[in-house]
Amino acid sequence: MGVNDSIPALIGLLKTLPIEKAWEVEEFLDRIAGDKAPAEALAADDAARAKAVEAWGKWWKDNGKAVQLAKLDLNSREFGNYLIVEQYNPAVGRGRVLEVDGSGKARWEIRDLNFPWSAQVLRNGNVLVVEQQNRVSERDRTGKVAGMDRYYGSVFLAERLRDGNTFLACRNHIFVIDPKGTQVLTHSYFTNTILAARRFRDGSIAYVSYSGHYVKLDSAGKQLKTVNFNWGGRSVGGADLLADGRVVLADQSRNTVVEFAADGKQNWECSVPVPTSPVRTANGNILVTSNPSQPSAALYEIDRQGKVVKKWENLSYRPYRVVRR
């Protein structure tokens, strides 16, 4: 049996594995398929799962002969490259987005950005960037605008979805827009200010406010769940939301990163000086930056039990947000 013969077996696992494990298989297939990956996202309900499996089967039928799996460097993605959002670079007085390899060497960078908040590398190689919490633009690796370029009030996160739409998280609104900019989903929230938000692979959405009010929506924007996390009075730097309802919080007032269970109880905490913007990696660990505005900026990787497994110091950049690719 050749290595390529394993792909149909992986596609078959999309039918049978628990959804969290099936998403990991889907991520692996995404790496193989690249910009030819199907748009149908794997979801928990049987109908959506069947459509995704059918789409992956068609992708393999159409492209399988051209895939040379043995020549693809998939293992390096486990340790990966790192997409760095640097809000302010004192050397040039502006912000930048750059990608570094596992040794910290820069592979490419986009300079002269106005206080970037988030970035996503797209399938076509371009980068979707949020600047100054008001501008969302798609840029090529030289920084030239090469796609959408729109303004949204208080936007802090943008993500291009598999179907070509774009998810936008703002401080009082959640949007999904189509390629023409038309809003296909709009959700407003004025009880407090949104700290972090995430759209999951099944189309559901979750967000949490600075006061700890957590809200879960279905793919149509209908509220499914709400929980109040007990972190009132803390100075928070950012948070990440997991599909099972857990929340990872950067607590700057206590210099800790804390994971809360779906019921609001604390699972673990880890000491990190002035933490900001935690991001979950594919293996379940958390990447979180420390002191991003200072020369002492560092990057921590925390495992699922709340233990630091790696720390990067003496960096040549000051990371605000880091995503492992």
C-alpha cells in the first residue's frame, strides 16, 4: 500500500470519529489539499457531516493522482511556523505582521501597518489583517492591498471562512459578510463589551465580554447558551474560546493565564507576566505573549494541564498575538 492510499481512509474517519477528533483529521487534510480544499465545513450534525465527507471524496477523485504525499513536509507543521502580529515596532514607529520558522528566523514580513490586531494567512498566500480596530484588508506579502479593504467600527478579529465569507468580531457586534461585503449574519451585543470571539467549524459562534459574560450562538445567530464567568474586577488582556465551552483568559492583574471550564469553574492557572491574546494550537496547547510592548517581550507555550512547556525570550520582535501554522 502506498502512502497516498491512506487518504481515503482518513476521509472515512470524518464519518465516524467524535467531532473534535474529526476536526483534527480535517485540518490535516486541509494541509494536503491547500487552496483546492473543499468549502464544506465538517459539523456535528449528520447532514453537514455527510456533505463534507462527500466533498472530500470528490476532491480526492479529482486531485488524488497529483498529490505526492511522500514529498510533502507535513511533520514540520507540528512544530510549525509562527504568524506574529506586532502592534508597534519602535524601530520604525509602525506595526507589522511577520512569519518566523521554529528557530525564530523571519520568512517574510509586512511592514508599515497601523497597529494591527489580528492576521490570517489565506489559502492563496495573501494575508487578512485587522488594523487599528477599524480596517480589514487583504494584502499580498509585499503589503499591497490585493482584495477586500473595508472599515468596521471596533473590529478586532477577522477570519476568512471556507465558503469565502468572512467572520468579523467587533466590540459590540458579530458579522459574517459575503465576498461583496453583504452581511449574511449580524448579531449585536450591548450588555457589555466583547473581549474575544470565535466561529467554530460547525458554524456556531461564541463570544465573551470583558466582565465574563459568555454567549454561544448557533450558525443562524440564535442564542444557545449563556454563562457568567467569575472574573469580575480583573484586568484582562485577551481570551480564547474553545469549542467545548472552555475559556482561556489572560489575567494581567494577577500575571496569570487561567482556563475556565464550560460551567465557569477554574481548571488551571499558569504564571505569565503581563499576558495578552492567548491562542489555542492544533495540539491543544496555548500560545500566549508576555509584555508585548516591552523589550522583555516573550512567548509561552502552555500545555493542557497548565504547565509551561516552552518559552521564547530575547526576541527580535514584540509579539501581541501569535498563531502557529
